[in-house]
Amino acid sequence: MARKPKAESADRTEICKNCKHSLFLRESIECRRYPPQVIYEGSTGFVEHRFPETSADSFCGEFAPILTS
């Protein structure tokens, strides 16, 4: 007897938009899971520290749900 196909969820919950490490800015989302990355511009000698930007639909192995309390 054939098995019934598994229904896939249309709304994925383990994405950056639902992660507690995400900080929503005006135009983008920053991942605050790890310390900022150092960006060095060799031609000008400019050093900047930034959190990586991500999109709301991205996901990774470090997902943690937003806890409501």
C-alpha cells in the first residue's frame, strides 16, 4: 500500500526573521549571534567592525527561537 505524501509547511519557522539573534534595522537585519567582524580596507587603512547582514528568509544552524515571557 502506498504511503500518503508528507505535507510540507508553507511557512518555515527556523528563519532569521524568527530568530532571537536578529536585530531589525530600517532596511536590513543584522545577525548578532557572534561578535562583529573586522573589515579592513587596505587601500585607505580604514578599519570597521560590523555584524553580518542577512535577509529575513535566511537560515543557519545557529537558529534560536524568540522567547516570549
